[in-house]
Amino acid sequence: MSRFGGWLRSSVKSDPEEENAAAAAADKKQREDLADAMKHAQLIMNDDLDGAYAALKQGDSVFHSLGSTVTFFLRSVLGMEKQVMTDTLDMLYDCETKCGNEIRTAQKRGRREGSIYEPGAEFELVRSQTLLMSAVVGVLQESLMEAMKSFLKLRKAYVALDGIIAAENKALGLDQQATSAVPPPGPDHMPGQFDDDMAEFEGPPAKKESDDSSSDEFLDAKEAPSGLQTPAASTALTTPEASSLGINGDSKPSELSTKDIEAMSGLSLEDPMDVFVHSGANMGFGTLMLLLTLIPPSLGRVLSVVGFQGDRVRGVRMLWESTVYDNIFGAVSAMVLLGFYNGILGTVDILPHERDFDETAQAVGPPSEKCEKLLKIMRQRYPESRLWRVEEARLYTHKRQLDKAIDVLSSGPTSKMKQVTALNDFELSIDALLAQDWNLMRDSFLRCLENNEWSPAMYYFAAGCASLELYRDAHHGGDTHEARRQKAKAEAFIRKAPSLTGAKKFMARKLPFEAFLLMKIKRWEERAAALKVDLADAVGTSPAMELCYMWNGTRRMGEKELENCIPCLSWERCTSDKVVEIIRTEQDELACWALCMSTIKRSQGKFDEARSLLDENIIPHDPSVFKGPTKNDYVLPAATYELGAIAWEECCADPPAGESDVASYRRRKAEECEAQLTKVMSWEAFSLDFRIGLRVQSGMETLKWFKTKNGWA
């Protein structure tokens, strides 16, 4: 019966006019769905996730599904809540499945008229976005199995996005081998059996939720943005909006204009579908290329699983290209760029100096003026979002203006998203720590507990460190009553922290910070028991200053804050002479003090003093001094890194008297820096290897750029 029916159907000739009409109707519906979904998705970047989700759920297209999923994805990564992560993975899997069906339908229909992309590229883009989001959520899950699945998803997204970019390059006549990020087959690359070997990790997840005022004129969102200069686009593509913002590719004489591209390939970036694919591919692929260069040495094996290397220059260039589009992809690209420049590089020491900064440097160092203009654009597009106020505050800390950063974070209306509120509170907590405003630091970390579940243990520990400083202030100020009160609070907060560790894990391991605080508290408890003193009196080197080192706070402190750190680290700040006498005989504890003090001296430009502290108190020690369950195991590799950072500061500063060959001196100092960073890269695991490893990795990228710039590579 089925064969007979099939024979009858095959004998009926299709009507070309009906087919064309059906295809036109389908294309019209697809464009309407895209426009509707992108309109509602804009609410996401205005902190209105609930409004966006409610509107997007009314549509049944893949584009609506993508937007709905993004709302849950942002909730999960900003809030780190387990149930939200589980729900997000379910939604991502459903969206990915829907994309597969749409891709097959589009391939049967054929290429869209005038498009350079393969049939179904728009749905392939959506699928790659779901894979990227799934990978991020999976890595943040507590399960090692989910993390392994994530690496495979990451690889699939990488290949899919590379294919979309390759279609653009092919249409523009660009050298495909030179532009493709996927390496050719060879013994040094992933084996062909990779997918078979990893197949056991595949499968669906298991089934189980304004005030725009600024205290600085350059961030006035009411002023129309203009003149934003960015690096070359990932391809030679240009757009009318790109031209208005000064984003016109490599600016080479042979650069193609929009009309040249249209004449060559039929691509029109006025077509919303092409804009969607182009901006989305640049955002997704640019983010991947950038993030893969930020993986610290301790997680280097991840790269071998993914099978590809990142390209920071290309990634940054593609993200800038995507920011010119007024859609969700442009906003996410801006969020990634500002997070990279103000967040990650805001905690990095080895960055290009102002005297060396040029267009090639923006892949390794923040282009301050461009970041300010980009932020202005985002605040104009999304005036109700507090997320951009957080980025504004980060810009101020990058300029060492902590008072302005605290003012921005402490003023204005509360975000409609508790996850953004939590981010704001956490940023305020860190800035209060760096400003040594202990009351604000304590209260802000405790407020983080109300809106975020990431690490209650860390929030209590940090609040305890702030109360400890208030206890020391009151003790030495002679206020007995206040000293008792603050001492009780400090001990209560610190003792509460260990009971809350382990609630979150990273790739089935304890969060590094939680492992660190457990080690510190156990050390203090052992000392308190041995010396028969209270816990607060058994603490030695200021743990608040140690937290400053962990977050590389001296990088964001002004002269006043740096100067105030020195008495804060004084041994006279301790509350028990008996304890100080014992602590100063503990080599790893004395080394911890020297590390913190050295970082302050380096930030003050006192390089000889900074190096002497390390050479006298840390570097000569045998590594066994720092080994043990309650020892400061991170201090020796951190000191080695600090020697490299000092060498880089000397490379960027004026050479000492008698150095007539400036270029030779700078090269020698750069090589000295590289030698120290190379040592840290091969270090065995230690408690803060991820944090320090990130600084090392970024430093190596800067050195690579510096050597290339000077012709030493």
C-alpha cells in the first residue's frame, strides 16, 4: 500500500508557482518571527528578563525559543543557582532539537535568494549558540560528566561557527586557509575518532526558573555616541552603522565597501536575516576565540579536549565588529568586551604601557577611550539596565578612582533582576575592601547572601575579615566595648564559613577560594588552641590584605589606599604579642606578609624594595616550607610571578641612569619577565593556581605582543 501510494504521489507534478508562493510565505513568516523575537530579546539587556520571557514564550519559532533560553541562561550564570541551571540545560536541549528540524527543512528549500550563507545557516547559528550556552552551564555544574559533555559541545559550536565565517570569507574571495580557525588534519591535532571516543558523553540532560546619572562627564548616556574606532572586522564586511561609528575593516586601500561586497556576493547587510547571522557568528566565534586564550595553565588539558587554539586578536576584532549592531548579539559582545577589559584585565599586572599602546595592543590591554564610548552606546540603547552601571564602576576602578566606583554602585534604582543586583553588591564589596571601608565591606558581603548562592562560605569569611579589622581598630583605639562587639562578630562569621563550603563545585572540585579559606581557618584554630587565645587573636597577617592580593586589588588602588595598606599589614596591628612572636618564626606565614607588602611596594613604583622583600623572605626557602595541609602553598609560585611583574614594571618605566641603550634594556627586562612567568606555568598544583594562572596567561599574551611589536619575536 505504501509503495503504491508513493508511486501515485511521485506521478503528480509539483506546481512551480505554488512552490514559490509557499517558499515566499515561509520566508516572510521566518522574517516576521525573527523581527518579533529580536524586539523582545532587547528587553533582556534592559534587566527585564521576566518581561522578555513572557513575550518570547508567545512565539513558537526557533528565534523565540533562543530568546527564551537566553533569559534562563543569564539567570543561571549570574546567579549560579542549581535548579535554574538544570532548567536551562533542558531548555537548551529542546531548542537544539528544534534547530535540527529547521535546518533539514531549510536545506530542502534551498539557499535564500541573494544570501551568501548555506541553506539553514540562521538555524545553524542558533544551534551553535545553544551549544555554547550549554557548554558554559555544563562546566559550571558540579558534575564532571556534564563538564566533559560541555567540551564536546564547545567543539561542535566551534566547527559550526567557523563554517559560517568561512562562507563569508569564500564569498569575499579571502584565503580560506589563512582565515579558518580549524586546523588542517595532522599528527599534532585531534584524531579523527574524536567524536566516536566522546560519544558516551552525549545525550540530553536529565529532566528534573531609571537612574542614568553619572558622576563623570564621559559616561553621560544622554550624549549621542560618535567616533567609536574599532579594530578591523573579522572579514572585510562593512555596514552603514559601522561606517558611522568608524568601524570599517582594516582600513587598507584595497578594502571592500558595502557596494563592492554586494556586487561580488549578493550580500546585503540591510537584510535582517544576514545581519542576524553575521552579528551572531561574530559574537559567538569571537567569544570562543577570546575565552580559549584565557584558560590558565592549570586547565591547559581542556584545550587538548576541545582540539583548537584560541586567537585573541581575531576574537577581539570579531566582538568589536558585532557591537555595531543594535541587537542582542551586539549587546552580548559589548558585555564580553567590557567584562574582558574591565573585569579580567582589570586584575592583570602585565599590560601594555601607555607609551607603547597602539591599535594592535587592544587584544592584550584595555583601549580606555573606546571602552568609554562603547559603554556610552550601551547605556543609550539600554537605559534601564544596571548591568552597565556595574561596568561604569569597573571603568573607574581601572583608573584607580575607587570613591567614584563606590558612588556609582551605591546609587540609583535597584535592578529588576536579582542576579544583576547580586553582581552589583559583589562589585561593591570588593571595592569597599580595596578602599578599606570595613563597615561597607562587611555589610555588602552579607547582602550578597540575600541574592546569590554562589559561595555563602566566601561571603561569611570576607565579612569576618572586615569585622576582624574593625576589632583591631577598636582594640588599638582603646574602645573596649566596641572591640568586644566586633571580635564576637568576626569570630561568628569566620566560624560559620566552613559549614557552608562544598555547596558549589567546579568540575566536581571544591571552589578554589573555599579550599583556601578552610586552610586559613584551620591554621588559626590550631594556633588558638596551642597558644590558648581566642580565634580572633590567633590571626596574624591581615587576611583582608591577603584578599586584596587574591583579587589583585593593588592594581586598582590609588595612592591613598596603597599608603593605608602599609600600617594595615603592620605586625603591631595584631592583638596578641605572644601570637606575633610565634607567627614571625613560621616561615610560610612571614612569606605571606612579605608577598602582600611586596605587591604594595611594586604598585607604588618602589621596585627595589619590592624585589628585596621577595628575595629575603620567600625565594630562598625550600619548597617544602610551603607544603602541608594548612600551609600557604601559593606563596612561592606567587612570589615568582611577582618577580616577573616587577621586571615588566621596570621594562615600562624610565631606565635607570647609565642605561644608554634603552631598547636593549627593555628587551632584557621583558625576557626576565618571561623567564619568571614560564617557571610559574610549569608549577605543580597549588591553592590559588587558577587566579595566578590567569594573570600569567594574560602576561604571556602581552609579552608575545610586545616582542612582535619590537621585532624580537
